[in-house]
Amino acid sequence: MAVGKFITLEGGEGAGKSTQVKRLAQALSDDGLTVVTTREPGGVPNAEAIRDLLLATREDPWDPMTEALLHFAARCEHMARFIRPAMDRGDWVISDRFADSTMAYQSYGLGVARPAIEALYRETMGAFHPDLTIILDLPVEDGLERAAGRGITADRYESMGLDFHNRLRDGFLDIARREPDRCVVLDARPPVDDISEKLIATVRDRLESGHD
Ligand code: Z5A
């Protein structure tokens, strides 16, 4: 049976993931592949319900471990009801964020121990990993400025301070250093078209050559 591929886009606020997910999906569809796009937290109704809990501004913030558990709970629903069935059909799945965001935000950002996040991953995802992860890297100030420029109210994560966002950026770069076979870092500062060109070429080069 055909098994599709799973590609994730990661990065801090305003890095351009949503913009690039659409462009990558179009390019791969043009190559004749069946492509579906999704996002985390969310992607299916049960996970979107958890997303609403997570992104709402709260007087009494979640304990960081609770937050990590909620992200993994959403991910379990997403995996069982969307990602796995799509891949079993042979679709290529592109997700705007996945588990590297939990490592970056809840561990590097909020202090949950790395082994705890790794254990949650193993228990919930087993040996499953993205085929390719693109990390869009951008100076924090630029990303927050772009996110603010969208004209919608900042969510709970966007409202956290510069130190938090710098830890995230360092966290994503560290994840890429630890897993160079899976992760590619792209500079997210150039114009949208230039980034798309590089990103699409990277995906074609890494994943399409062996595809039948
Ligand atoms: N989170 C977590 O803590 N733990 C987890 O496990 C997971 C997530 C999975 C989800 O929010 C939040 O959940 C997220 C992490 C946390 N934190 N926040 N906030 P979200 O999905 O609503 O937000 P986001 O993922 O950060 O997306 P974003 O802020 O919308 O950014 P983006 O998708 O990377 O960027 P964009 O929407 O494509 O672009 C932003 C703006 O910049 C837009 O106006 C574009 O037109 C513009 N843009 C894009 N590219 C460029 C370039 N190259 N040049 C100039 N302008 C550009």
C-alpha cells in the first residue's frame, strides 16, 4: 500500500510558515502528488477545541507540563483522525507546526525538561517522525513585527516577552543541530518568493527523487 510523506514547517512567530505551507502544497500538487495541509495545535475538531483552550489569554496560566500534555493530547487526535489516515491513502501531508514546537515552546521556552517531552513523544507517536522538517529562522523582533502587522489580536504566546522568544529561536536551531538528517533551516528574512523557491527545491531534492 502507498504511504505518503509527512512534512512539517516550524519556526517562531511570524516566520512565514502559513504563507509557505500554501505555496509548497501548490508546487507539490503541480508535481502530480495528492497533498493535504493542516496545522497544530488543531487540524481536526477535537484538537481545535484544545487549541482554543491553549491560545486563549488566561488569568491563571497553565502549568507548563499541563500545557505540554494538552499539546500532545491535541496531537494524538490529529494523528489518529487526520495524519495517519491521509498517509495511509498515500497523500503527502504538510503541517504548519508539529512536535518540534512542543520541544521549543514548552521545553526551551517554558522549562519542561527535555526528557519529559521526549518520553511523551515516544508514548504517543512511537517511532513516527516527519520525513522532513523545514525550520524558518528569523530574528525575533522581525517575526513579532510581522505577526503584529497581520492586524489581529496577539494570542497568549505572541504576548510573551523577548527573552522567551529568543529561547524559542535558539531551541529550534538546537533541534536542527541535533537532527540534521530530518531538519533543514532556511533564512526567513528574504522576500516570500525567494524563500518559496528554496523551500520547494529542498523538498523536491530530499523527498521526491525516490518517490514512485
Ligand atoms: N504551540 C506550542 O506552544 N506548542 C506546540 O506544541 C504547538 C504550538 C504545536 C499556535 O499559534 C501557537 O501555539 C504558536 C505556538 C504554540 N504560538 N503562537 N503564537 P498560531 O498557529 O496561531 O501562530 P503561529 O504558528 O505562530 O503562526 P503565525 O504567527 O501566524 O506565523 P506564520 O504562520 O509563521 O507566518 P505567516 O502567517 O505566514 O506570516 C505572518 C505575516 O508575515 C503575514 O502578514 C505575512 O504576509 C508576512 N510574511 C510572511 N513571509 C514574509 C516574508 N518573507 N517577508 C515579509 N513578510 C512576510
